[in-house]
Amino acid sequence: MFTLAEVASLNDIQPTYRILKPWWDVFMDYLAVIMLMVAIFAGTMQLTKDQVVCLPVLPSPANPKAPGNAGVTTEVLKMETATHQDQNGQTTNDISFGTSAVTPDLPLQATHPHTEPTFPNQEAKKDKRDPIGRKTNLDFQQYVFINQMCYHLALPWYSKYFPYLALIHTIILMVSSNFWFKYPKTCSKVEHFVSILGKCFESPWTTKALSETACEDSEENKQRITGTQTLPKHVSTSSDEGSPSASTPMINKTGLKFSAEKPVIEVPSMTILDKKDGEQAKALFEKVRKFRAHVEDSDLIYKLYVVQTLIKTAKFIFILCYTANFVNAISFEHVCKPKVEHLTGYEVFECTHNMAYMLKKLLISYISIICVYGFICLYTLFWLFRIPLKEYSFEKVREESSFSDIPDVKNDFAFLLHMVDQYDQLYSKRFGVFLSEVSENKLREISLNHEWTFEKLRQHVSRNAQDKQELHLFMLSGVPDAVFDLTDLDVLKLELIPEAKIPAKISQMTNLQELHLCHCPAKVEQTAFSFLRDHLRCLHVKFTDVAEIPAWVYLLKNLRELYLIGNLNSENNKMIGLESLRELRHLKILHVKSNLTKVPSNITDVAPHLTKLIIHNDGTKLLVLNSLKKMMNVAELELQNCELERIPHAIFSLSNLQELDLKSNNIRTIEEIISFQHLKRLTCLKLWHNKIVTIPPSITHVKNLESLYFSNNKLESLPVAVFSLQKLRCLDVSYNNISTIPIEIGLLQNLQHLHITGNKVDVLPKQLFKCVKLRTLNLGQNCITSLPEKIGQLSQLTQLELKGNCLDRLPAQLGQCRMLKKSGLVVEDQLFETLPLEVREALNQDVNVPFVNGI
């Protein structure tokens, strides 16, 4: 046999799940336990004491051959009742009976044919002397046999199986009540939810966040009492003075406002979270975020709970309907006709069921409990369908806690929160803290400031190539407050900091002139914006989508340089427009690295004062360049990697152009170069990394050229026209297929930098050394077999590259190049050893000479 504890274990759940048990589930669990006890008690009584006692119905003397008639039955029943009363409720099977008939109106007594009636006193005495009753011819074994036969034949089936049915029904109700805690697809979600909810409830961060909210509310109440007209200046209002415009993108986030502009009353004991508590709280935010995304996708828990409630309700109706019909079937007296007259000699037996009274009382109790259970199920269904439980609003929590950014949830997440509210609404309020982005950002801010102190930030400050103090912060949760205490910082780089906020403290950084925002849509306060608008000179913005560019960037009126790196073209080749650049009134340099198909029209907003325009494409073909015609003041233009096949005609309208760079395109011919003669100020032309085969003779008309770059093309020769450019100071034809250097090169008397690396030159003309102003001469990776002794005429030479040739020695005249040192001489070590000792010593002298390579 199983014990009560073993059966009750079907109703057990983990103690932590109690927060998901509303009062009706708890009440039904107790009712189920009571029903279980009733069923087990009834079953135990039936197994140990249940029996029937049967006596044969004897024929009366008046009708000896008619046993079992109704009159006789009535007499025997009354006789048995009287006998039962006389012996104080105890009945036995060995009582002997007389043979006389008993009339209904007279007391039971023994009758004899020749005996006269006696008086009552004499009768009592006689009862003590002689047994009275009616004798039968049955022995003990026959009585046992008849009792067992009649137990199965005469008793209604419900009287025999009621305890077992009650036990089965109760077990089904118990399983139905807690099935959603056991079903694998819902159990894991419920377990995870309860675990997270408990951690959120006990987290120190929850207490701190709610305490700060309470302190803020208390402060606001004090301010309302003292009068709103005396608001302190540091409290931000919607009509702050100095606001640049209504559209200025200031920090204006709803919800709990942890802002530097608003005084926050800190609780002294909770000012700084323990590092371990902070890490646990950050992990909780991540768990809540993932759990929400997982649970909000389905409503399985809600549906399962509704189904199990419907099953319990249907079970209640079923039990009530069939049980009510069998209440009257449980009786103490039964007539049995087992058809065993050939074994006993009797046809009809009168039987009594000793458990009938107890079973009837237990059945009535069971029905009463089932009725209460059923009404609670009906109430549960009413609650389930009265309001939409697949939606949960934190409106009340937002009003009470000022966390106005807590989102509403849906589906199973909402249903679980509704269930928790039936236990204690405080759980939902504390849980909401971990759904608030403002709360998460504040936690990150506290942890960040605790980790990144002023001393640690100072260690990360370095000097860049421009000898400026630079700080680079990468993949942080925010910008540490201590950054703004580095008042001597020149350059600040913020990379992959999605929640970056620039507070008013930035106004302390008076040396700050350059700011980098790499995938960092920073928000600024009004005071900070005013400072940046007046002091910032250079801004780099790297983005994936144009929406990541902070709107305040377009309002920095004193900005000089703007670098935009990111996607400005959609998949269907439609231009993603930048916002108006009209406010950038002092912008001089605009650098756009993107995938443009046309020059953005908004660039014309800065056309009157723009002096340098750089467009670096990622290989997307730049088709429309008409906007360039409006850039009348542009002095430097770079169109790199734009898949250009010819020099754009729009460039020829830029009368102030001084430098043109068309690097990494597909330009094959440059016949249009003659049009550059109209660009009187053009001094630098860079057509490197293209597919140019020849340089047209018309280049001689571009008389003001000082720098000419044709490296990494497919040139096979240099035309004489190139050497008619008397102002040329730098000529770069590296990495082509040039085999000879024309002798006309000696005409370039102003040439200072010559780069012929990576060609097929084998002989250096003597006229080359007439270019006495040469400072850089790169002749590496050619086929040169000897270096003329006239190399000594280049007295101003500071860099000489000869590595990768066929030289076997170096001339001693290198010692006459007084400005040349070993650091500027690029040759193989064995070649350097061929120089005389005194020449090598002279080259090894450590003399600080300015180094210029001209590229």
C-alpha cells in the first residue's frame, strides 16, 4: 500500500514556485489534500471493516411453502431490528430464533403451542433463562459463503468502489493543477523566470535604483512646496536659456532621469555598488533581455494554464453529475437473491451493510468539497477571460517609480507577471527596474566610473603624430566622468560606445579641438553643445547607417574639418541624404568615405567656403558629379576609388583648384588633360594607381605643375613634353614599365624629388645629374648596373634608394653628397661595404638633417 505522503507528493511543487500560485490555486491544493484524505480514509475503512451480514428469510407458519413473501420479510426485518436494539447495537450470527410468527404490533417473543402467555416480569426472567428467536439450518461456512455472494450481488457498485473513484479523481485534479510546472516546454521557462525574478528582487541594485527614485520624488515634492518660481539654475527645464533651437538634439530621455543637470540625493550607504554586485546586476540585465525575447514569442504557458483549468472544471461537472445520482444508492439494508437454494435451502436473504452510514457521510462531504472546488475553478476561468492576460502594462509602476521607459510586455511574459501580481505586486515593481534602459545605463555609469578613475585614464593618454595629447576609449558602456577632468587633452576618440553622453563638464576641456565618434551616436547636454559649437574644430564620425550621425553635428557652426565615414547609399542605389550642412559656416575640409553614386547635393551648402573636398568610395562607380561645378573655392579635390574611366569634365570648372588626386580609378587615357590649362592655379596632379598607358604631349600646356604623380600605371616611356614643365619639383613614375630615362630630364632644374622605383631602367643618363637640386632620388628595383661618378654633383641629396638593382659597387663620389647619411641610403649591406672607409665613416656621422621625401 502507498502512504498518504507518497500520494500527496503528486501535489508538491518547488518552494520557489509559490510566487506563481495565486490564492485560488493554493486553496484548491488544500481542498485536493482534503479530498485525498477522505478517499484514503474511506478506502482504508472499506479494506479493513467493510462487510455485509445476511440472514435467510424464513417462511411463516401460515404459509410454510411461500418463503420470501413480503409480509414475512417485514416481520423478519422488524424482528432483527428489535433484537439489535435489545443488545445495545451488537448483532451476532449465532442467535437462535423461535418458530412462531412475529406480528408487527407485538414485541418479539418465543411462542409454543401449549404455553399460555406470561406477564412482562415473568417474560424478562424467561429471556435470561432460554434463548429466543427462529432457528435456521445453516452452518458457519454457509453464512460466510452467503455474505461474500451477497457483497458482490446485492451491494450497488458505487458503494464498493467510491473510495477508489474518489482517489482517482483527486489525483487527476492534483496533476491538472500543477501540470504546467511539470511539462518540459513550460517548466524550463517557469524555472528560469522564477530564478531571475528572485535575483532581481534581492539585487542590491534594485534597492539603490528605487531609493534614488524615492529621493528624487522627495526632492521634487519639497521644491513644489517651496514654490516652483524659485527653481535653482541647475535644474533643467523645457525652456532653458541658451538653447540653440527647438530642434537641437539634446539629451531628453523619458524615464528615470539620472542627469548631471538634476540634483540626485544619494543614499550614503548605497553611493557605490560593490564590484561583484555591479557585475551581477549587469548580468541580470542581460538575462532579463534574453528571457524576454525568448518568452514573448509564444503563449504556450498561458494556453496550458487555461486548458488545465478547463479540464478541472469539466472534471468537477462530471463528478457532480454522476455522484449525485448514487447518493441514495448507498443503503444499510439490502435484499439478496443469490440463486444458491440448492446449497443453502433458502432463496431470499436479508443483508445489512455495516459501512453504509459512514460511506454516505463521506460521500456527502466529498460532494461538498467538490462543489467548493468547482466554484473556485469557475472563478479562475472568470479571471482568465475577464482581462487580456497576454498583455501586461507597467503603467502603475512607471507612475510610482518614475521609470517611465519600462516597456509593456506580452504573451507568456505578461501572463507570468499577472500571476506574480496575485502573490505580491512588489515583485513586479522590483522586476521592472531590470526592464528599464535608464536603470541599466545608470548601473553602467556607476560601474564605469568606479573602474575608470582619473589616474587610469591619465595612463591611457598618448601623443599622436601631430604631437597632440590623445585619449582613445574603445568598447565601453559609456564615457567615464573622469574623462572630462583631463583639461589638457587635445584629441578625444570614442569608439563603439553606443550609450555615450557628453555632459556639461566637457566645458572644462579648453584645449579640446578634435573629436572622433566611431560608431558612437553620442548625446550631448545643452551646455556641452554650446561648448562644442564654439570650440570644436575637427570632427570625425564613423557610422554604419546615416541615422547614427548625431543631429547636433550639423549645428557646429565653428567646425573647420568634418570627416564622414560610412554607408550613404542604399541597396537600390538611392542616395541617403545628409541633413543640411548650411549651419557649418566655417567648414573648410569635408572628407566623405562611403559608397556614393553621386556627389551629395547638400555639399553645395558649404560650397562658398569649402577649400578641400575628399571623396573615397569603396569601389562604387561615381556617376554624377555635376555638383562639383558649384565648388568654386575648392583648392584640393580627391576622388579616390570611384571607378572613373576618364577625367570628369566638371573638374575643369574649378578655377581655384590647386591639387587634384584621382587615385585608384580605371582611367586609361588622359587626353582631356589639355583642359587643365584653364586651371591656372593647378600645381599638383595625382593620377597614380590607374591604367594609363601614355602621357599625352598636351601636358606641356599645364605650365604651373609642380608635382606630377603617375606611379602604378602602365607607362612604357616618358614623353619629352613632361620635361618642359620648368616648375616641376616632384616627379613620381614608380612601378611602371619605363626602360629609359630621356636625356631631356636635365631641363628640370627645379626638380627636387624623382621616383623611378620598380621600372626597367638599366642606364642613368648623365643629364640626370644636372638636376642639382635633387634631394630624393629613388632608383630601386630596376636593372641599373653602374652608378655614374657624377652622383657626387648632387650636393643636396638626402635620400638615395638603390636596393634591388644589379650594382656590384658604389662610387666613392657618394662622399661628396654632404647631406646624405646612412639612414637615407637604401642599399644592400654588401654594397655599402664596397665604399671606402672614410666615406662610410662620413655617412655614419650622426648629423640631424631634415628629411623630406616629397610624397
